[in-house]
Amino acid sequence: MAANEYFRGETAEVVGTIKTSAAVAANPSVSTVVRLKDSTGTRVVEDTAMTNSATGTYYYAYDLAAAAPLGKWFYEVITTDGAGSDVSIGSGYFIVKARVA
């Protein structure tokens, strides 16, 4: 199974990396949050804080329900700039699959 594929009932991980303009990993002075939509377009996570696991690296673990919608789920990692505006630092997707007995 590919790295961005999960079965229902597993924990999906979203990872975001923040770097300066000089491409050096850095922690922002404000929080870093995640937004997550399931494959039906329903937002299931809204501006939820991510965990800082190393300088500039943030992750969020989402427990997929046994009946989670199948298909492509989309996420966006957001931080805030000095003026208080949201800044997207990355987005992507993962795929939820059903286990075959």
C-alpha cells in the first residue's frame, strides 16, 4: 500500500513543514493548524492545532472510523503571518480504502 493510503479504522497522519525563505526549518511564533475534508467534501477537522515534532515539522493524527467514507481526503496545513492572516504552508490528500476480507 502506498504511503498516503490508509484502511478504515487506521490512523492517518498529516505532516507539514515550515521553512524560512532561506529554506531553513523554523517554528512559527503562532500556532499551526490543519483542515481536513473527507471524500464527500465534508469538513471533519477545522483549524485544529498540530503537534510540533521537530523544528519546523508539525503533524496531526486522525483516527479513521470503521465506516469512514472511501476515497480521496484533502487536507491543508495553515499558519498565521505577522499581520494575523492565514497562510497555507501545504496541502495534499490521502486515500481511504476498505479492507478486503
